[in-house]
Amino acid sequence: MKKMGTVPIFHLRKRLFEALKEDIGSGDITSEALISERSVSSAIFLAKENGILCGLPFALEALRLLDPNLQWEIQRFDGASLEPGVTIARITGSTRAILSGERVALNILCRLSGIATLTAKFVKLVQGTGAKILDTRKTTPLWRDLEKYAVRTGGGTNHRMGLYDMVLVKDNHIRACGGIREALRKARERVRPGVKVEIEVTTSLQFQEALKEQADWIMLDNMPVEEMSRCAKAGKGKAILEASGGINEKNIRAVAETGVDFVSLGALTHSVKALDISLELEEN
Amino acid sequence: MKKMGTVPIFHLRKRLFEALKEDIGSGDITSEALISERSVSSAIFLAKENGILCGLPFALEALRLLDPNLQWEIQRFDGASLEPGVTIARITGSTRAILSGERVALNILCRLSGIATLTAKFVKLVQGTGAKILDTRKTTPLWRDLEKYAVRTGGGTNHRMGLYDMVLVKDNHIRACGGIREALRKARERVRPGVKVEIEVTTSLQFQEALKEQADWIMLDNMPVEEMSRCAKAGKGKAILEASGGINEKNIRAVAETGVDFVSLGALTHSVKALDISLELEEN
Amino acid sequence: MKKMGTVPIFHLRKRLFEALKEDIGSGDITSEALISERSVSSAIFLAKENGILCGLPFALEALRLLDPNLQWEIQRFDGASLEPGVTIARITGSTRAILSGERVALNILCRLSGIATLTAKFVKLVQGTGAKILDTRKTTPLWRDLEKYAVRTGGGTNHRMGLYDMVLVKDNHIRACGGIREALRKARERVRPGVKVEIEVTTSLQFQEALKEQADWIMLDNMPVEEMSRCAKAGKGKAILEASGGINEKNIRAVAETGVDFVSLGALTHSVKALDISLELEEN
Amino acid sequence: MKKMGTVPIFHLRKRLFEALKEDIGSGDITSEALISERSVSSAIFLAKENGILCGLPFALEALRLLDPNLQWEIQRFDGASLEPGVTIARITGSTRAILSGERVALNILCRLSGIATLTAKFVKLVQGTGAKILDTRKTTPLWRDLEKYAVRTGGGTNHRMGLYDMVLVKDNHIRACGGIREALRKARERVRPGVKVEIEVTTSLQFQEALKEQADWIMLDNMPVEEMSRCAKAGKGKAILEASGGINEKNIRAVAETGVDFVSLGALTHSVKALDISLELEEN
Amino acid sequence: MKKMGTVPIFHLRKRLFEALKEDIGSGDITSEALISERSVSSAIFLAKENGILCGLPFALEALRLLDPNLQWEIQRFDGASLEPGVTIARITGSTRAILSGERVALNILCRLSGIATLTAKFVKLVQGTGAKILDTRKTTPLWRDLEKYAVRTGGGTNHRMGLYDMVLVKDNHIRACGGIREALRKARERVRPGVKVEIEVTTSLQFQEALKEQADWIMLDNMPVEEMSRCAKAGKGKAILEASGGINEKNIRAVAETGVDFVSLGALTHSVKALDISLELEEN
Amino acid sequence: MKKMGTVPIFHLRKRLFEALKEDIGSGDITSEALISERSVSSAIFLAKENGILCGLPFALEALRLLDPNLQWEIQRFDGASLEPGVTIARITGSTRAILSGERVALNILCRLSGIATLTAKFVKLVQGTGAKILDTRKTTPLWRDLEKYAVRTGGGTNHRMGLYDMVLVKDNHIRACGGIREALRKARERVRPGVKVEIEVTTSLQFQEALKEQADWIMLDNMPVEEMSRCAKAGKGKAILEASGGINEKNIRAVAETGVDFVSLGALTHSVKALDISLELEEN
């Protein structure tokens, strides 16, 4: 999937503002005590390890909320590869604003870069198989749009954005409905026509039934690789096929080679190592 | 540090509501299509791996925002050890509400339990040394209070809550002020008397100066273990001493044995593996 | 489309609260001056003309925000046919609350019932043709979810909920992209796989191109009925077909008989006559 | 009533922002996929039928929230007469912003212009009688200020803005108070002196009592035209007189000729046909 | 003016919540450390000096936001006279909630009681003259409704609630309009008919002009007492007359005896001594 | 304490906006009727009595929210001494904006200047004693940050900002804990190490116990001056000492001379006389 541009700042300003308030509260007493209100500084965002950059526009916007006149020169854009020592961007503005906003800016930047970096790693592992890396709804509450953007930045593909834009019939729904057939028929009948319908299956038998009921998309959940291969062969061209459950660095290649269209991983967003990036004030 | 109770729900309701809106958006179309509005179910929160439970009251509150009549029996409280197969709590309420709120509830519960589990691991590693595990401000924006609670739940101690409740003079501040002495004097002079003053030092020389200027608290940042030991000896009883920077599972014991009061780790909150917990609908 | 239940109150409370504040402002000075704070009354929602009821739960919730102890007996549920003199529901509660909330409750109820009534009229006009009535995004800002619910209540089908859950390539997009083929290919390439792609065409030629590029859904915009018939024949089973543009009570039957799957009408929500319903206090 | 200028943007920004969020949600996936982030276009607001323009500043502001650098040239101002083919304004800015905000801008513009057009029609029908057209509180929740502005734009006069700025004693209040005399006395005694007091009457007898108790304003509700004439004669110069209830295009002239000061119509805002205006992207 | 009941809690909850957040921030660390989450206590609101009680329902509501199960017995209602040692109310609930909410509850209660007490003092000073005490818009931002309620509770009368519910033409407006006559005519012509028009005059000459132009209400601003007397005689029955400017405990009686209807004082709300009321935990 | 700069506008904008909405509501009908939308004026903030200026940046910001192009020249900055007739600042901008925002701007400015003026008076009374003036949490809900800034502007020192940044063990807490020793030990054990611990004592005995338990800060509440002197002597250098309770203009010098570090006064913020400042439109 080609990148679709960043999340519009329009959607973000309120959350960034709340994030700054969370940290600054009744005032950044250190900066207010030590730094003159009129002091102006330059600073750089500096990469400290290898990875993929993601979230720079949001980090800059957080700082700009504190200093509307902040200036910047960007040297690496979202999606760029980083290595230790690379200068990502240079900013100039109110020293107090920079120091007061630094932590919020970095907390966002390091986490999103961590997600992009992890995604890129998995993308590389499946390269050449035709399968694509898919994310899940296992994101940090209130930051899903940014985290799904980080997945795209790392070369991954987004699954549905939320409960509102696609049907995904899971185990629990199937049981409550009396079976795959009933669930898929109800879904078709009641859901608006613009919506695709996915269903989760765990066996070949269930897979056949889902295929017969013309599910748009079938998730093969925690299925052995061989069974997955058979399903992939049977379903190719009839439905979108997604492998899911228990997938990791070791087994992902084998899963991707079964012929599924997508491999989905919750870990892309729920178990992330922040990428090490720092903000360094420059000597005047 | 003894646990101080959970974060009052009073502080949380708005964020939980926004988190549910983020996921549900214009409607959980799967549940609305497949599940009767009147259907009632029981479900359990089920542990899938070893760890420390944290965040259950918030997960339950998220579900209760969707079904104000939700009932629950709690079998494991926050702070309890989990192992695969342990039932954490059983809930009964609107099936739609449970299925629509499940992901938000789990996203919170799994992350906080991951933080508590990671903290407990480090707490164990320093056991007997007298040093305590301290968190940082490297938390997820908008969720700091919960993440700091998770650190407490895992046996860690909280550093300052934000920029507003303690002075921490860092490298950049020192430079902008013309030195440690100047920074500490300005801080004393201008900050309200209720506030403690911490300063970051990287060398013994700086440490001596900070001690002389009667800093309440000194952070030894990225200091070699031997140098740290000497500082710890010199500073014992005169200031709170905190080791910080580049600390990991391998070196933490050695650091803790230097005699510092605290060892702080950003990774406790910025690089967390979610603990595997699921919500399982029970057969009627 | 079977009704999917009402919009959950969860999504509505804030807007109802703001709507009450808009009307009540610094206080309902008439009721505060004339009615005792302790006075309790019964009142009925009374139909004054023929139509389809819609919005009762929201009207009741608005009143309940002013009197949390409000009691009600519902005699007609959303979707019911009304005629002059029919009692819809009887409420009992604080007289002040009832009188202060009456107008907001009725403004919602009368408009939504107007939409349901208008939709039902069009649904009846196409009965037996196989075509379904579809709404648009021409809704009242901030009330789209309720208005789309009213369309469902009247027997109509919802098109996409917003710009986020389906692609609809319109005239302007086509031009900006360099043609139908380019637009559809870009959409496929860049949009997440869970999303259906619709395109607007105005001629048979464009229709052929859209069909060839495998659009999921094609809108025949302002097309003469005969041309529409030919397209419908050619496209049946290959794409969802929607007639749109300049459709009214007089020509809708002919349009529906062309074999299209859907007929969409902006007027369902942008040009609505409120249904006449009143709230009558009962003598004690 | 002379026009008092538009509703200050100050009051509107939050609602426009929420309206955009309602439509755009997690992203305008069509524009993001098809239109370059850097593309700039011109577009015109184009009238498609006869009517009175209203709401242009709000439509432009909605678009400016998405593109702060949007430029415009206005060719018709609010209150101007429109006919098919008239260019209302030309805008230039981010193509994505224009396409993403188009629907919200038009939904506001077409409804407000519809209200102004309908009001102007009634104003014309009573021309020369001395009576003025008055609106009611039967407005769309959350948009009353704009809708009352649209009534002014069409040449109408505003009744009270809400429950807070005038007393209007209605049928239900009278009953609960034990009569017109009691209600008016209580109102005088308890309401702050800056507030005018209106009362609704349905018979000449009630009218006499209201006049005797020195109501500032008397509403003649659903009264036969001859009885209204007698009341108007009796009350001229003693109180403001308002005709209300069951008034339409056919009977309004006769009502206006009775000598009342105002004729009020709920339909001005509750049963409106949107005026047909479109936004057309111009070829580059 | 008879009391019109308290400000509905409906209008207040959000502000009380924000006020609690302002004080509690990231947590009431004292109570959390010292008081068990399960501890329950009784406490009393205790008067420490003479005055008029005002604001009890809001103080209780603030506490109830922290403990929804809080119980209370009210012994003195708003408007009651207090003397040192009087128990106002006894509450029982979560000890933590009571201690965490105490300061916000008292800050509201002591200020509103201070306003009511001050108002009552001025009301007494003009007793028997026929003049009434009027407040102004010189209130604490965000708390005007409560402060105006406190004025009513002390026996005063409210002037307009804000800029929206009455016209008050002041010095600056007159100058900008070219004179009293022009200002009053423009106001009549452009303002909706439900609104009363007041004008500020400083000389007899201006007063005559305002009277001639039929102002509903005339404010005699900073006028010598004798001149005020002459105006009052001339204007009686033709307009509402209000004395304003530089009025204090010493001169108010003389001003009131001129025959004006109202005497307005900014000090009622802008220069208030808080009434001393405390919250005392009872021994278990 | 040296001034730490003003409260960042970042923290204020939302409250200023709400304050303007409170006053302007559905519109400033006087200015809209009388003043042309295009009229531009100059105006000055004019001191009418002696005092200390405080709050000018917030007053200007309130006006700027109504006219983003407002210009100003500041002639007196916060902290300056005022006397009658002094021009504080000259502003130029939309006449409507200036008149609509005047009252909110002045309500803030006059109150904050009143606080600064009162504080300065007490600061002067203790001059030379070494004691400093301290504020309390008895502030106006929702405006604490500004009021504490006004105390600083008047030369006072801030106590804790809220319940979150310092422990203050009061009478009620001690009782609930079983004594001073228990309370202080629990506090030490459970509160994060960055926080100082204050305790309130009323007798020498309690004072000795608090000292022994190494409280950081001890409040001598309502203690006779001689006893206070003895405590001050005993505690000097071991803990911060604060005198509190029943302190006024008459006794403050004696209290300050006991040798305590701080004297705290609730009256600084709870019983304030607004400073008389007006806004005067200049002749064009």
C-alpha cells in the first residue's frame, strides 16, 4: 500500500493539547525558574539507533502548540531510515517551549518510530511472497489513527479502522448466532451495502462454509500451516484471505508462503520497543 | 512503596468514553447486525501467560460505560500473579455491550499488566540491595496516571508525575543557566518552597558541586558503576541518589549494589510487551 | 434492510445536553417563575397527523437529562404508524423538567418522524421493483447518525456513514485524477482492503469503463431512464448499481424499474416536513 | 428589522469542527487516495435555483478549518437574490480540503438559504399590512443561532432566542398556575425586571384578562380571523400582538390584515426545502 | 423578588467537575496515603460567623461527584440566617471523598454566602424606601449564574444576565452612535421585540431625551442626589429608574430615598468577604 | 520569591473563551444594534485608584479572542504600581469586539489586581522580619493558577498548587490516622519521594512530635504568639515553619517576628476588593 499522507493535524490538535496539559499541569516549574521567558534556542532531533522514522509532523506540532512561532528544517521525513547520529530535524524557538514540550514530542515520536521499525522488519521477512503485513485493533486507546499511520509508514497495510467500517464476525459472534451460515446471512441482510464482511474460521470445514456463503474476506485463525495452504489454494480469487494468531518472526515466512493475501499481527502495535531518539539543545 | 489504591474512576471516565468512541465510531456494525439488543451473556477475563495483573477496574469501567447494569465477580485483584488459564473476573451483561467494549477493555488491561509484569521483574532483580525501581515521564501520552499506577502495582516507585510537581534540572537547563551552582540557586530562589529539587550530573565533579549546593536529589546519569559507587558513598544521607541511563536486565544488579536509593528505567513504560489476556464469552 | 436497533444513547448524551443548554441557557425563566420546583405532572406525546414515528428514545432521554427520575409508558415504538389523536407515550415527572425540555424533545422527534415518514413514502413508491431507497450525506450537521437511523426506520437503506467508510469517486475526483481508469486503480492501490469502491458515472461509456475496472459499486448520475436501463442490464451481478440525481415522487417508479439495486435521494434528509406531534400536560 | 450582521465566527468554530469530524471521521479516504496532498484548486459555489442566499460566511469558515490558507472572492453576499447559474463565490485552496469539506459547507449553506428563501416568501405575502414575520423555537437543535440569522436574512424578525430571555406563558403554564391573572402576577413578581412577559390566549375573554393584567405581549393562538381582528383593535398600542397557529401561505394575508403586529410560523425553520447550491471544481 | 429556586444542577456539573480536577489534579496524595479507601466518616458544615447561607446544594453536589453514595441531612437551607456554631448540614460518606472535595465545596459555599450576606446588608439599608437592590455583570467569570443566585438569596434583584438578554446603551455606545436619540432609535429598530432597552445617562438633560425617546429603563449614573430626585419625580411611571455609580453603605439610603426603583452595586459581587464556614470531621 | 513569568496563555484560552460565552451568550445585542461591524476604535485601560497591576496579558488575550487583529501598546506591566489616572495600556481594534469583551477583561483584571494589591500590603507589613507571605487553596474555583500568579505579582509566595503536589496532613487526617507519628510515617512510606510533607499542629507538644518525626514543614495553626516563638526557636533549620489561622493586618507583624519562615493568609484570595480599573473608548 502506497502511503496516504500523514494524519491531518486537524484531527490531532486537541489530543496534543491534552497531552501537553497532562505533562505540564500547573506549570513546568524547572524551565520557568531557570530559563528566561525571552530565551531562544535551536535544538535537533537526533537518532540514537537504527530504524524507520515516524511521527515527526506530530512531534513538531506539539512543540508549535507551545510556541506558535517555532521554526524548523526537516532533514529526514517520515518513512526515512535512521541510523545513530543522524539529525532528523533542527528546530528554533522559545527555549522554554522546547524544553516544556520535549518529552511529549519524544514520547510520540519514539513510539511511532518503534511501530514503523517493527512493521518494516516483518514486511522484509515476507518480501517476495505476495503476502502483506496487516495490523489489528490492538492499539493504544486514543492514538489508533497515529499508530495505524505508523504501520503504513513501515510498509504495512491497515485492517479496519474500528468497529464501524467493516464487519468482522468472530468466534463469539458465530456462537451467539448459531453458526457461520446464519451469521453471514444476517450480516448481509442487515448491514449497509457499502461494507465488506469478514469472518474468522479455525478449520477447513468452517472455511468451506464461509466460502460457500460468499464472505468477502476470511481470517484463518491459529491454523496449522499445511491446512492454511490448502485453504489458500481453495479460496484464491474467491475471498480475501488473512492469516492470524500466534505469528512471530520465526514462523511468519512459512505462513506468508501459504498463499494468503495478508498476515496480521497484534504485536505491531501492542508490544513495541520505542525507538531511541533524543532532543539536543545546541550551544548558542 | 505500598500501593496507594487505584486511580479514581472520577479521573478516567472521559478518557474511557473517548476510547470507546474511537473504536465504536458510528456503530459496532457486527454486533448490531448479529446480536439481539436484549441478549445477555456471561464472559470471563482469562489469563494466557504468566505475569502481574493490572488495570482490571478500568477495564470493567469501560464495559460499564456501555452497560450501566453490568455485573461482575472479581477473582484476581490488581497486583495478583497470573498464570495461563487463570480466570481473572466473570462479567454478566448485555452481549452487545461486552462485545463492543471488549477490545478497549483488553487494550488497557493487557498494556497495564505488561507494565506491572516488567516492573516486577526489575524489582526482583534488585531485591536485597536496598535500591528501588523508579519510573520516568516516558509514558504514553494521555495515560500517564494509569501507567504510573501500573508501575506501583508491579512494586516500583513513582518519580515525579509531571513537570509541575518537582524540579529536575537536566543537562540542557544547566548549560542554559551557566552551571550547576547557578541552576540550583535560581531554582531555590524562584520555586515555591513545597517543591524538591533534583539535578542530573554525569561526573563526580558535578556530583560534588550539586552536593555542596544542597540539591535534594541527584541523578547519576550514564555513570560508570565504580564512579557511581564513589558518589553513592559520598552522598549517602545528604541527598536522594538515583541511577539512570542505559540500565537493563544485565547491569541493573551491579548498579543497584552501588548504594544508590533508586534506579530509574524509561523502558518500564516505553517498551512494553502487552500481557496476553483474553475475554471469552461463555456458552449460555 | 432490517432495523438494527436505535442509536445507542451512549453516543447521544453530550449532544442532547448541549441542545438543552442551547434552549435553556441561563434558565427557563417562565417555568421557574410559575411552576413549583416540587410540582409533578403527567404528559402525553400526541400525534397530530399521519406518519411514521421515529426518535422517541432520544426525546425521552432529553427529558430524562432534566429529570433523572422521569417515568414513562411507551404506547407506540419507533417505526409505528401514527394517525391524529394517537397517544405515543405517557411520561410522569417534574413539571419544570417536562416544560423546560419539551421543545428540544419535540424538535428531535418531529424532524426524525418527518424523515421516516418521507422515506416510507418513497419505499412504497418502489415496492415490488426490487430497488431499495438509499440516503445520502446531505444530512443536518451533528445529527447524521439519528437522521440515518430515521431513514432505516422508514424502511430505507443507508449509504456510507461518512467520508471514512467507503470510497465514492465523484466527478471532481475523476477530473483531478485523469480519468475513471486512473481513479479506480489509484483507489484500489491505496485504500485499505476492507473498503468498497464506488464511482459516479454520467454516460454509458463511463459506465463501461467503470465496469471493466471492476468498481464494486457504480452510481448512475442524472442519466436518462433508457440509458439507465441499458446500464442496469449490462451491470447486473457485476457491480452494485445506484440511480441518483433529480429523482422525485413522479419519476422514481420508472427509475426503480430500470433494474438498479438502489435509488438514492438527498431530499430524504435535506428537505423534510416535520411531523406534527405535541406534548400535552394532563390535568391533575 | 434591519440585519444585525452575521453570527460571529467565535460562536461557531467548535460546532463546525465537530460537523467536519462527523463527516470525515478517521479520514476522507477517497480524497486521500486520489488527490495529492499538494494539489491546489479553484472552485465555485454555484446557485442552481431561485432563492435568497444565506450562510456563506459559515460555509467558508468550515472550509478554512481544513485549509487555513484558503482564499476567496465573494460575488454574492448573504441576503442576495440568487437565480440558476449565478456564481456565489470563488475559492482557491488545497484540493483535498475543498473536497473533504464540501458536503458540510453545502449542508449548512443550502439549509440556511432554504430558510431565508421561505421567510422572504412569507414576508412578501404580508407586504403592506404592517405585520411582520416572526420565527419560533422550532429550530434544529444546536443550530438555532444560525437558523434565526437566516430568518433575519430573509427579512423576518426573531422571537425570543430561548427559554432564558423572555417569559412566554403558555397553555400548560396557565393551567398549572390557576389562571391568566395568577400567572401574569407571579411572572411580574418573580422575573427580573429586564424581561418582557408574553402570554398565549385562545379566546377574546382570555385576551381581555391578559390586557387588564398588562401583559407586554399577547399571542393569539389559533383564533378565528374575525375574533383576531376584534382583539387587534382592542389591544393596539397596549400590548404587542402576535398571531400564531395553523398559518400558511393561503391564510397569512388575511391574518396579517387583522392588525396584529406579528405573525409567527414554526414552518420557517422546521419544514424547510434546502436551496439547491453546488460546489464545482474548476478545470486548472 | 421572590426566590426562583436554585440554579439547576444540570448547569453546574461540568464546572464542579473541572473545579475538583483543578484541586485534585493527579491525586490527593495526602488522603490517598493516610486514609483507607474503605473508610467512611460523618462531617458537618459549621458556621463560624453571622451571615446568610448560600450555595449548599452546589457544595453537596461537588462532594457527591467524588462519592455518588454520599448521604446528607440538611439543617439550614439557602437563605437561612447563620450564627457561629450553627450546624448547616451533616454528611456521611467516603472519608477520602469528603477530604478531597472539602476545599472546593467550601470555596463555593463561603463565597456565595459572602455575597448573600453582603446583599442582605444593603437590602436592609434601603428597607422601606421602595427601592430594590440590583446586581451587575461584575461577577467572577464562569460563576455568574451562581453569584446572581446568591444576590437573589440575599434579597436582591438581578439585572440582565449577560449581553444577550437586554440592551444597555452606555456612554461609549452613545458616543459611537451620535447621541441618545440616535442610539435609542437604532436599538428599537434593530433589536428583537422581546427585549427591553436601557440607557445610561449622567445629566438631567440626557435624562429628558431618554424619556422622550421612550427608553424602557434609564440608569442615572453617578448623579448628585438632588438631581437624581428631580429625575425620579419626572420619570416615575414612565420608565424603570436605576441609580448607579459610587454607591456605598453610607450614601445608599439617601440614594434610595430619591424615588428610584433600583439601586445597583458592583461591589455585591466584585468585592466580597467570604463567610467563614468550615467542614469538621466527626469522631467515629 | 522572584516572579516566574505569567501563566502561559496556552493554559488559559479555553477558560477565557468560556468566560466570553458566559457573558455574550447568543449575542451582544447592544453592540450589534448600535455599532457597525466595520467600526474600529482605540481605548485605554485606566487606573482609578492606587494599587498593583495584575492580569493585563489575560485581559488582552480575552479581547484578542474576539478580535484576532487587536493591537496594543502596554504602558504598565504586571507588578507596576498604579495611581488614579494612570493609563495602563492602549488598544486598537474592532469597536464591537472591544465593547463585547470589556466586562470579562475587566472582571479578570480588577480581581487579580485586587489580589496583588492586598498581597503587597501584607508583604510590606512583614518587611524586615524575614518572614514571607504565603497563599492558600482558598481560591476561586477554576482560576487558581491566575490567583496564585497574582499573589506572586504582589510579592507573595505560593504554597502548594493543589492536593497533588505536596502532602499537608491536617487535623482531620491526624485523627483518622491515630496520631501525628502514625500520619507522618504512613506519609513517608506511601508517598512518592519527590514530595514534601507538611503537618498542621496546634500545640507545642504536637510540634515536638512532628519535629521528631522529621516533617519537612510544620504549620503552627492558631497558636498564641509566645508559643509560636518558642516553636520557631526550637524548629529553626530543622523544618520549614508556617504560621496560620486568624492572622490579619493588626497581628501579622507580631506573628512574623516570632521567627517563622512563612505567614499564610486565606484572605489574600478569598476576601478581595476588586481594584478600580476602567476601559475608556477614545474619541476618534
